[in-house]
Amino acid sequence: PNAPSANVTGVSDMQPVKPILELVQTFRPDAKAVGMVYNAGESNSVFLVDQAEKDAAAMGMSIVKAPAGTSAEVQAAAQSLVGRADAIMVIGDNTAVSALEAIVKVAEQNQMPLVAGDPDSVKRGAVAAYGFDYYDLGKQTGVIAGKVLSGTPLSDIPVEFAKNLQLSVNEKAAAAQGVTLPQDLIDQAVTKY
């Protein structure tokens, strides 16, 4: 991250995308397309979809968009990915997360693994997720606050992102969605369902 150009610095809680795409490659190495159910009216979701497209392209994959304006449209959006995507990814989108069970149903019926950006989604039926702990994010922010209070100029304090990503896995969901999680991935998981 670059040093801020204005009188602002801190720690972002923006969801990292690349590690989640790497999860897909871990248990679906032949995956070429990852579907994203998202609400185009949520600016944070649009930003994450754009980031996912860049990260996926660099990894030799593509993102297949499935917009859903309301939670009632989520199942149809997920269903539209069948035959067009090898896996489904849900990150940082309130509409998709609010109707996650509908996406899980499509994932199970079509043997498409669902990956997410938060551990609660794994508990609810996603195969795996990389997310961060807000307590750790607070500690990371405290270090920056200490630098500011000790007189370090803001221009010398780069904006940071979450450093301690935590892996969550759900072996039962993986089996229902047609994938086997590698043992080393299971061993790395902080949370297992």
C-alpha cells in the first residue's frame, strides 16, 4: 500500500479476493471460471467484483457475474451460473450473504463448490473461506494509532489491510458440493465445521 496523500491513514477491512480464488484452485485446479453473486447496487460489491476480475485474470481464470438486486433474486442469480462457472464465490455482498442458503442449494444440486469471505458463511454451507478477525484488525489499528500519537507523520504511515487471514472449512459442505478438501488445507483451518 502507498502512503496516504491526504491527512488520513488506517487499516482497511476490505475483503481480500486473491486468497479466496486460490482456495478454488486448491480443490478445483482445473477451474477456469468463478461465478460471483452480487448486488450491483452495493458499491462495495461492485468494487470487489472488479478486483476479482483483475485477480482472476492474473491467475488464468475469469469471473462470471450474476447480479441480484434483492435477496429474492439470489437463487435465480446463482442458478444462472450453472454451466457457466466451475465454482461460486460470495464475498462482501450483503444481499448474497442474506440469502446464502439459496446459493448453497444451487451449489449442492450442481456440484459447484461455494467459497466465501467470512467464517459464518462456511458455518452456513460454504466449503471454505478466508476472513479476518475484527479483534486482530483492532490490534493492527492500535499499532498505527501508536505511531500517530508518537509523532510519525501520516505521510509515512501507509494504509494497511488485514494481515492475519483465517481459514475456515466445512468438510460436510465440501462433500455435498462434490469436492474433497486436501488434508493440508484442513490442517491449516482455524475453524472447522
